[in-house]
Amino acid sequence: MKKILAISVAIVTGLFVLGGYFFQDQLSPFLALIFDWGILLAGVAGLIGVGYLLRWHLSKLINHKKGRFHSVVVLSAFIFAFVAGFVLTPQNAFYRDLILNIQVPVEASLLAVLAVTLLYASLRLIRVRGWSPMAIAFLLSALVSLTLDLGLLQTGSDSLAADLLGILERLPLAGARGILLGMALGGLVVGLRVLLTMDRPYGE
């Protein structure tokens, strides 16, 4: 009975949202309600995830497991950000600048690690599969992207070289859009499989 109820709710909700794309004027009030419920559930799921994360780090501290220092850093940063957010509110300029001055360097460091990882992956790909056209293209694209991001190539604004650099700088955007299209198609396929009850992620 529980499985049938879960399947029915998933199918009805999916068809309702899908129908909202074709009948926006008629279903827009109901779709707004469903999206609000979805956002609320996502927020609750996020709170549960944060709770499990805090519990895991607290258990490491209590049981004196390896890596306690990292747990202390994580818990201290979380408590500080949580309390400061309640006291100052996210609209406070000092609180916002403080969080951004920490968040932006961390994101930049992660992107730098990602760039180096992609370059290393291209070298590993060549080592395993040889100098295939795809491996060479991947390596060249990584090297060109890294070189352009360094800002070493400077040209005049009205020259042919500037136009070529502009094209090269827009290539990662095209790749990102291709990835987004792939994600959209993948989500569509997964959604159809759920609607047709071929996949049941809500079951046991």
C-alpha cells in the first residue's frame, strides 16, 4: 500500500508539473504551491543534512578519533556563522563582507585545484589511451584555458588577435552550455523513467 501511494503521488506530481509547461495560465497557481512545498522540503532536507554533519563531527571529538582538529575547525566556523547570522542578519554589510571574504577565496582555491586536476586527468588519459584525437583535444583545451585565465595574452581591442582571443574565451561557455543541456536531457530521461515506474527512488 505504501509503495502504491508513493508511486501515485510521484506520477501525479510529475504529470502536473509537466502539464504546467503547456497550460501555464491555468495551472500557474497550483504550480507555485507545489514549488513552494518542494523548496520547503529541500530546506528541511538541508537542515537534516547539517544535523547529521554536526553529529558526525561531535562524535569524532567525543570518541577522540583521528582528524579531531578538522572537526573543531568545522564546528567553530559553523557556530560562529550561525550565531552571527542570527545576531547581525544576512542583510548586515559587515556580516556579508566577512562571509564573502572567506567564501570567495575558498571557491577560487577549489577552482584552481579543479583546473590542475583536469590537466592531470588529460595527461593520464594520454598515458592510458595514447595520443588519440580526443585526448589531444582535451589536453590542448585545458592548456589554452589555463593560459587565457592567467591573463598573459593582451592584444588591442580592434585587432584580429583580439577577436580570436574572444572566440577562445567563449569556448568554455559553450562547453558549459553543452554540460547543462546534457544534464537537462539526463533529468528528462530520469523523470520519464520515474513517471513510467521503471525507476522507484522513493521505494525501499
